[in-house]
Amino acid sequence: DLRKVESAVTDFFVICHGTSSTQVEAIAINIEDEVKKALNETPVHAEGYRNGEWILLDYFNVVAHIFLEEKRDFYKLEKLWADAEFRKVG
């Protein structure tokens, strides 16, 4: 939850990872499908499908980051946005 972070570019980040590029892509496709079904929305911007290491889905108020596990460990977005309120799901 980034709503209380002054420099935030969105309200929420969803950060997750897969263990292979195939799994990362499958997670991203599933997010797109479920958001389309539930809210009839598509991402304003999507990138990263080509390499499958870090796929970003931008829904303006919510940005989903789907990482390959080692890329998530390397970039450590959770530490970069340490002022945010975190909620672990699953």
C-alpha cells in the first residue's frame, strides 16, 4: 500500500515471482485474465513478456510486478519502497 508514500507513482504494488520464465508469463496472463473478468479492465501499460524475467502490468492505481525469483531477490522492490505498508498474501 503506497497511498501514504509521497513519492509513489501508484496506490498499490503487487509483487510476486515465479521460478521459471514460463511460470512468470503464466502468472501475468492469469492476472490480466482475472482483472478483465472481474473489472473489465486491461493494463494501461504492460512490458517484459519478451524476456519473462520481470513483467510489469500497470493498471494506473495498481501496478503488478511479476518477477523471476532471482530477479526479485536482486531488485528488492520491497526494500526500495520500505515506507509502504506491506501485506503478505498466500
